[in-house]
Amino acid sequence: MDNRNELIKLANTKMPFGKYKGHFLIHIPEPYLVWMKNEGFPKGKIGEQLALILEIKVNGLESLIYPLIKK
């Protein structure tokens, strides 16, 4: 259950800064996430979430996240 809650939280987290501020993390384009990875993800929870979103996108698993977004 805890993993599901974490995925729901990840799906509903919005970018707090930068070019994509206010966008759901899953909606950030993969090339931008790759650039961030190369520059170094920010420290803390947001950096971990961005890294996880990149892995989800690289592995084509976005369809698992979209249904969890609360509209």
C-alpha cells in the first residue's frame, strides 16, 4: 500500500521551479530530464522524484502514472 501511495504522490507532484514550473513531473519532456540528470538532479525529494520520472519515461511506463493523476 505504501508504494501505491508513493506513486500517487509522484503522479500528482508538480515541478516547483524552472522552465516547467507548475507542470506535473510526468509531463516534463524526457530530453529536459536527461539534461537535468547530466547537470545533476537537485538534492532531496524532488531530485529523487525527477530521477524516478526519468526512469519511468526511459522504460516507457508513463501509462502507469497517468491514471493516478487527480484532476
